[in-house]
Amino acid sequence: MTIGLRSPATYYIDRREKDLIQRLLRPVDGERLLDVGCGEGDYLRFFRGKGCSVTGVDPSQDVLDMARKRLGQRVDLCPGTCEDLPFSDNEFDVVTLIFPAPAQNLRNTIHEAVRVCRGRIFLGTINRYSLSSIQGEKGAALHPRKNGCPSSIPELIRLVRSALTDTAIEWGSVLFFPPTWYPFASVLEERIPVVKNPFGSFIGLSFPVVYTRMTVQDPLGKREKAKVAGGYPAPGAARRRTS
């Protein structure tokens, strides 16, 4: 059995994915949000409905044209690659990367997302270790037009840590049954905890972009020697800055 683009199963799967995104990301009215690899603009419309000022970037101009037809003028759409985003540092409050293309270098893409973000980031994709993936239904486990690059929670966490070593990460998953079970399995589905559950077909994680740097103006050894000698270290000998 296959799932059509407008079937009840498709609508339910889409809603569950967006419920997880909402739960982990918690978009706020007025935030500037960038959707990397925005495609035809489905998630841009979702975030705009949450009150965000939305921008989408995608390498395909044809796809951006389709997004424009769907969303009108109340959205910024820019051609560009995910690994070299055409935006300034710290430009967006929120950056999302949902269903990255299989050919994408996800590590470089995450580093670029961190560069342009001043708030928090959401990553979401197909779980290679879900029941549906093990049964060979990787693409069918989600909306047919959302065939991203399969990954796993440990893989995504490792990639995030390569960009931000100490950031706090929230994660979870949804869609624990084969796609053809929906929406009939919705009662069972919604009884399963989603936070820190690694077995759903759609996995997502979010994390803040917070940097902590130590600026050392005088060697710390000299500072300690000054204390021992009864002297006073120069002001600002060691300063921690969090931004």
C-alpha cells in the first residue's frame, strides 16, 4: 500500500512532524527565521503562521518560484547553497534545516547555520534506525516529497558538537509505526513519549547558539604569582565573555 500526497495518512504524518518541531523549537512571534533548503515553502508557511518573519534559501530557482506562488510576497526567498549561505553573521534568530538533501555536506551546512544564527537551530530528518527504515520504507515513512538524508540522533549530535562543543541539545522523535498504519494508529502513537526517544521515523533536535570565549591579556601564571607576592593583578587579566 502506498500513501498519496493528499491522503489522511499524509496529513497525520505532516502534523506529527510539525508538532515535534513546535515542541523542540518553540518559535516566537516576531523572530527572524531562516529555513535552509526551503523547497516549495511548506515550513516557511508553517513558521509564518507562528508569527515569524521568514526567509527561505534553496539552490533551485524553479523551486523558489513555486514557493513564491504558494506564499506570495510576505516572504524573502534567496537562491543559494546550504554550505555557503548568502547572509551575514548572526543575522537570524532561528535557523531550521529540515530534510536535508542526500547530497548535502551536513557538517558544513550546520557550521554555516551556526554562523548566520544568533539564537537557536533546529535539525530534522529521517531516522535510519526507525522501524520503517529497517523495513526498507525510508522515503515512504514520511511525506513522499520530504525524502531527506537518513541519519540518527548520535550522528546529528556529533555534527552539532563539531560546531558548538558545549551547547545544550534537546531532541526527540515521532512516527513510531509503519506509515500505512496511520492515521489508525494515532491513539497508540500519541501515548508514546517523544522527548529523548530515538526510534521514531522523524527525528529532530534543537540547540541554542551560545559562544563562550576566554580572552587572556596577561599570563594566568603571572596573575597567580602576583597574588602570592601580595600584589594585585591588572584589571581584566582574564575575562570571560558570553554572547
